[in-house]
Amino acid sequence: MENQFWKRIILCALVVAVTMLPAACSDDDDDDSPAAPASGEQADNGNDNPADGNEPEASFEMLDLYDFTLSIQEGEPNLTLTQTVSGTERRLILSNRDGGSFIGTYDPVAQMLTFDSESTFVIVTINYFGGSDLDGLSILVEEDIVFQEDVPGIQNTFPGEGAFSIRYKNNIIVVDFVSDDGSPGVHMRFNDEPVIFYPYNDFIHLLDENVLVWQQKASLVFHVIEFLAEQAILSARTGEVIVAHAASLEKNGSITFDCGTFPSNADVEDLPTLAWLDTDESGGISSGDAFRWDFTSCWINEEEGLIDDLLRGRIDLLGRVGDVEQRDSVDFLTRFGFDPEVQTSTGVTYSNLVQTEIEGETLEQVSINPERTYIVSGGYNILFSEPAGAE
């Protein structure tokens, strides 16, 4: 299981920050992958609100359900995931070709995100599987895949239904999520060969195990689909925070969230910051404005674990969309996301956001594992909207 690719996704750290609610993202079953922050980790001020102590100001309501579209452009800046293993850099480049995209629904009440069937994207792998595969892997969601938010343990968040396929060269891999007797896993088939079953805990580790390459590819694609689910959740939660804390953002230009600081810089306070950029100089948050997440040395310290995380980098959020409609004297957020009118950049852009694992038993005895450094760059556009005819 060495050098496993992102079993728990880096962006879970940001999901926790923007939820401001207790929600477990860590996985106690495996310390061999990049760990997300403990969602139960409380802020220094004794709550999960922004570090400035402000309570949410807005009284808007979320809809019960949103449709969403997540689009990854094929050109620059490519959405790229990078890891260095044994001195070799391996990369994944994600895109939607031929007008494809990820479509689905987001249920903020049930805390469920669904990728609908017919969602499609392409992965180009570099230095995986013994070399590069510049022809890429073409992925299609065959049956709706459901991800449950804020449930402790990956066993509980692992999809219990849905399916996806992978096509490359003249081959096809089909992966069906199943839950037999409460035990999640997958049925997998390569071309016309017999179907095989893997329990979820074995399936998620296949990428770096001594198994057939097609089985490694199936595991890798699942991790990428899960990664994209985290992106959609991150964007949804950030959109909520912008509306809920609009007054603080307009008054101060930014809001901050609590985060630990790496022990060697213990005297330096580091707070993840969500900043507002008044693009049209209107003096208030409006459509088209930009936002930015900033991290310098954000240390995600789990008291019960030996592996923690150091997060640094930034995320630009451009072309903000935020439509609020009043219905029966209640304001509802009906449409939101990040999708610039002029596509010179993506709506959500990662500027070399880096997660590094920190290993140690005490604050005085820590070390950085260079092969546990993960980088996200590039971006995507995303829009959430009220389902047609739902009003």
C-alpha cells in the first residue's frame, strides 16, 4: 500500500473549514494515504465558526435539491494532480472532451451528492503503470453514483450503488458498486472476462498493490471520481459561506478560519483566509466578483494519529454566481457557483495547492515524508441551480 493515491482527498480539509459544523473526514483504518483533517477538531475559540468570532449573518435558506454541472476544460490550465514517488513525478491530467461534463444533484439536507449517469471525463496518466498513457482513459458514469457527506469512516461514505466504465485502446473495464449484507465493495469486469468481487477496503488499495494493471486503473479512477465529488462539495459549501458571511466579507474584505501552525513556526499564527475581491468595484458582493482561499503553513494536527498534514497554497474563485429569490418572505439561494463569463481562466483554480504529510509522535519529533506530498493545480467551472420545474 505504499504511495497510495489520495485515499482521503486533500480538499476534505477545506470542506471541513467551510462547513463550520462537526463532520468526520478522517479514516482510522489507514494511515498510509494523505490524511484529511479531523473534522471534530475544534477551533481555538471553542467553536467551529470563523476565527474572527462572527456568527453567520444571513438568513437565507438553501433549496432541498440542486442540479449541478462541473466542467473541466481540455486546455490550460489543466486540472492536474501530481505526486513524486521514488524520485519520479507522476501526474494525472483531467479534462472533459467533446463537450462532456460531470452532471448531478446536490442535496444539502440529506448531505448527498450524486453524479448522474452519462457524466464523462478523460484522465491522461503520466508515469503510472510503468510509463505514460497519452491516449488517456475515457470514463463514463453508467449508473448514478451517490456520495454521502459527513459520515465517519470511508466504509460509510463508499458508494453502495452506481457504476462506471473505463475505455482505453480496445479495452473496457466496468465497475459496479454493491453492498451485500451491509458490506460495501465492487464487482469488476475486464472485457469479456468473468466478474470478480473486491471488498471496499481491498479495492481502494489496488493502485499500488501487485495486481493486474486493469485492476489498478479501476482503483485509480474511483479515487479520481471521489476527488471530483469533493470538489463539488467544496464549491457548494464555499458558496454557502459567501452568502452567509456577506456582511463580514464586505466590511473586512476577508474572513478567517482556525488552523494549527507547524511546530517549527509555532510563534507564527496561520489562519486560512477567504478573501473577497470586488471585481466591479460596486462596494458589495455581486455576480462576477472573485474570491480566494489562502493557506501558508496550515497544520492539520490530529491528536489521535501519528500522521498529520501541512497545507499551503491558494485557490482562486472567479466569476461568482449567486442568485437569491424571496418566496413567502424567505430568501432562497436558487443559483450559485463559479463560472466566469469570459473564459480566460476557470471558475475554481488551484495555484499549486500542496498537502504534505507530517509524521511524528510528539511536537518535538516530527518529520516530513517527501513521497507524501500531493499537489493540485488547474481548475474547473461549476454551477448549482434549481431543478427545472421545482419551484
